[in-house]
Amino acid sequence: MNDAYTKDWVFTDYDRELIDRELQDFIPPRVFDAHVHLFLREHFLPDQQPPLFQNAPDRLGVEEFRKHINDLMPGREVDGLFFAFPKVGIDLEAANSFVASEVAKQATLKGQMLITPEMDPEYIRQTVRDDGFAGLKCYHVFAPLESTFEATIEDFLPEPQVRIAHEEGLSITLHIMRSQALADTGNQETIRTYCQRYPNMRLILAHAARGFNPHHTVQGIDALVGLDNVWCDTSAVTDCGAMEVIINRLGHERLLYGSDFPVTHIRGRCVGIGDTFVWFYAKDIPREVMYGYVRPTLVGIESLRALKVAAIATRLTDSQIEDVFYNNAAALYDIPKVGQRAVAT
């Protein structure tokens, strides 16, 4: 058994064969990746490095992102929405400045400011204006709780920050928490309240509304029906069920392709089990079972395969698949859609 099949950040002939066989005729020529983390190792103290990225390059800017995402979608023209990797101990000011400088290189690149719940809303407003951010990225690890896995949305995205997003016309990428995710009635109530009270805020629910266990998104999806300022991204979701129900209940226009780069280059997948979910990484997976060798592929490939199955199951047309991969985000961020020309000003 080749050891490469157990390693992150190694692109194998097996990975390439899966892409050639299953994905080359599915991924459109233009892609807007709505969930990309940029990363500089120097923004973290040595003892606070994100453990999933221990084998990643020390620098992952836009150029490096495009180089590595080309592994998964060779030859595509890829733009995206970028933000720092959220972890306690990160140098927030430096990480946000890095993202701002990277996305300033091209008009079709957008950035979100990584925020914490204690940040002053007016500081957020001024930073967004100064650095040209198109949105905000919050995350549960910054909630002032001993354990944040049961954090409410308000614990890490307080309402005054949502008001700033409304007043400035910003998007917010939100990874909801609690054991039931979107099926949690408290999460549903907060999402509806924020979206109805602040209609100029555009809310992106990461990971198919945290559909790592698809049943949670299936159970909770009706709470989002009728909200005109909610989208979901596909980032790092390796089961098609949550994507299918989003398309069926909200419409394909509300689904955005997202990779969760650089999680894309970790070898493994997430599996819903019972009322929970488990991440299986290559090092944890048996290398041989009774019917042959187990060869894990990269999370980014697994997620694209799941999206393809969802597209087939919901009978998306080629143009609708283009919408998911590019046009939906283009409309959200007011950039030219596929086939459109930018208007000179």
C-alpha cells in the first residue's frame, strides 16, 4: 500500500484518476469559491498552530490557493471569497491585513474580516471601510465559553455586529453550532430574527448549514424558507443529503460552491453517524478490509463528488450548475456573471 494514500498535501495519481473520471465533465470553466481560508503560519504562536494544517505550506495566499485548487479542478479560472483561519491565539490584525492585501489584487476577489464577539462594532465598520472587506467571518471558538460546541449564535455573533453588516451591506459567513445544528430551534429563531431585522445583511450558512450530519439540515431547512438574504455554501461537506434539501427547498440559487481550502487537501471525509458526525482522517482508517485496500482521497474531492450527486438527484441543468459554481456568488457580490462583461466606469 502506497504511503501517499495516508498523507495530507500529497496529490496522487489515484486522486487525479478520480477527478478525470468523475469531475472533469461536471465542474464549469469559471468557479467562485465562497469559502477560502488564507493562511500564514507566522500569524500563530508555535504552540498554537492549527493541527490540521501541520503539513500545509507556511504561506497560502491567493496565488498559492489557485495553484493548489488547480489540483482539484484543473484548468479552471477560480476567484473567491477569502478570510483568515479562525483559531484562538491568531494575530487578528495581521491576519486580516494579509487577507485584505491579497484580495485587493483583483476586483473579482472578495474578503471577509475575521471578527470576535468582543470587537467594538464601530471598529469593525471602520476596518471594513479602510480595508475594503465585503463581509464578516465569525467563529464559535471566540465565544467567551469554556466549551463552545454548544454556543448559541449570539455568543459569537452579537446583534450589534449584525447591525453593522446591515448598514454597510456586508455578507456574514456563519458556522452554526449546537448538537442539532440547523434543527436546533434556538438557531432557527436567531437566524430568522437577524435576517428579518437586518435585510441588507447577507447571511451565508457555512457547510450546508453545518450539514455534516445531513439529517440536521433536512430537519431544519423549512425555517429558512422565505428568507431572501440567506445562502448556504458547500464547504467540506462530503454527504449529498444537505445539499439536496437546500436545492429542493430554497432553490439552487441559494447554494454557493465553497471548498474550505486548505481543508481541501486533508485526506479523509466526514460521516454522519446516528445524531452526530465524525471526521475520519486517513491515519485513522484501516488500510485493508475484506474486499480490498482502502484508499482515502482528499476532502476537496469528496465534497465535489457529493455536490455532483446532489446535482444529479435534483436534476440541475448545466446552466444551474454554473449558477452554483459561479453565478450565484457573482450576483451576491455584484460581479459579472458567466458571459457578462464588466461595465467600464
